[in-house]
Amino acid sequence: MDLGIRGKRALVCASSKGLGRGCAEALAAAGVDLVLNARGAAALAETAAAIRAAHGVTVTEVAADITTEAGRAAVLAAAGDVDILVTNAGGPPPGLWKDWDRDDFIRALDANMLTPIALMQACLPGMIGRGWGRVINITSASVKSPIGALGLSNTARTGLTGFVAGTARQVAGQGVTINNLLPGMHDTDRMVALDGAVVKAEGVTLDQARARRMAGIPAGRYGSAAEFGATCAFLASVHAGFIVGQNILLDGGAFNSTV
Ligand code: NAP
């Protein structure tokens, strides 16, 4: 399917690895020029070079912490006018409800709620002015079904979801759609870190930790960054203009519900 977005320009945050990279690769495959971001310059340069070589699109790299004001300013200055914004950042650390103080909550809110909101506030006026835009926020399955050990994520991402629900309906009439992608368990470094925490806490092997989690997923496996990215590219496409303010769960059926 031709996604109809060849020649558009996308900012994909936190995209040297994992789900962000999956989104960047799928957009590049559709002919979209990219601005990529991550903190680590070496992995970012490697990813940018691989995408240029594979897809022949223009790729600009900005090594910066997207959760800081200075980092966002640098990324937005390099990005200029973007048609497609994919927000993303690292997830908060695991822990228990009684562990966190105000500073922990502020850090999580900054990274996973206030950063995507600030990026939308920066990019939406240009999209509205040009009469076309797509915003896809990478959030988490924790928005639909809380994850016990990820209370900071549950909290921050639910706040973002509320902002998107209202804002998406305010900009849809001007050609701009905003939607959220909710990853369940995907085979990325983040998952290795979370499984590693289980290994440490419970003394099981990594294979045992993974097998136990996969047993709770009807698809029987973790998702891949490539299939996640393909969904993102479809949401960014010309075909998805009537999909507004949705929370799309990619979890292999793990969330058990009828609708
Ligand atoms: P990942 O494999 O660890 O990749 C994270 C990417 O983001 C890397 O490129 C990393 O590069 C970059 N990054 C992290 N913090 C950043 C920051 N402050 N500024 C700029 N770039 C940053 O993680 P992932 O699995 O793709 O997860 C992406 C998001 O989805 C996270 O918020 C995660 O919590 C959420 N999520 C993931 C899963 C899953 O199963 N994988 C499930 C639910 C939710 P640098 O470290 O070099 O900056």
C-alpha cells in the first residue's frame, strides 16, 4: 500500500533503538525524511547511517536529552517544520508505590507527560497552518491496564492520555490527527532491562523470566519493533485521517476484554 507520505518530514524522538527506531524505519520505507534523536551520539549516528543507506531519505541527527528544555529546543531548531511528530522517551524505572518521592514523580511526569505535551505545543501550530499533520505518541499498555511495578509510568502516561483526548478533537478539523500507540511487551532493550530486574529480584534465569511473561500473552511472544513501526507509519499515512484521539494497543492480546 502506498502510504501517500513520500517527501513529508518527520521528527521521531528517542529513536536510535527500540520502538522509536522501528517507527523511523517504517516512515523511511514510506519515503519520509527524518529528524532522529537520542542522547547517545554513537548509536544515533549508526541508526541514521543505516536508514539513509536502506531507504535513501534525508536523515538529520540531534543527540540530546528530549526530556530537558535545552534538549527539546535543540531538536526542534534542527527539525524546523515537521509534518509528522512521533513522541517518545525512555520509560521510568520500576519500583513500588511506597518507594517514590516528589522528585521521582516530577522526573516521570517531565519525561512521559510534559515532554510530549511540549513537543505537541511546538509542532501543532505549523501543522495547523499547513492544514495537515500527524502526531503519534508512544505511550504504554499501562494506560489501559496498570502494571504493578511501573506506577510512575501508569501515572505519567495517563496524564498524557487525558491531554491527547481533549486536544485531538480540537485540531482534527484542521487536518491534524493525534493518536497514541500503546505497546505491550516488545523485544527491545527496555524489555531486557525489565526482565533483568525480575531475574535479580526472584533469582530466576532470563529465559524463565521471559517464558513466564510470554505465557500471559495470547500471541505467545513479544512484539517486534518492526511491526510496531508499521502501525505508526499507517497512522501517519494519508489513509488514517479519520482516526482521531485513539489509543491503539499492540500487545498480542494480553489485555483481556471484549471491546
Ligand atoms: P529502548 O529499546 O530502551 O530504546 C529507547 C530509545 O530511546 C533509545 O534510542 C534511547 O537512546 C532513547 N532515549 C531514552 N531516553 C531518552 C531521552 N531522555 N532523550 C532522548 N532519547 C532517549 O526502549 P523501547 O522499548 O523502545 O521503549 C520506548 C518507550 O516505550 C519507553 O518509554 C518505554 O517505557 C515504552 N514501552 C516499552 C515497552 C516494551 O515492551 N518495549 C512496553 C511498554 C512501554 P539513548 O539511551 O541513547 O538516549
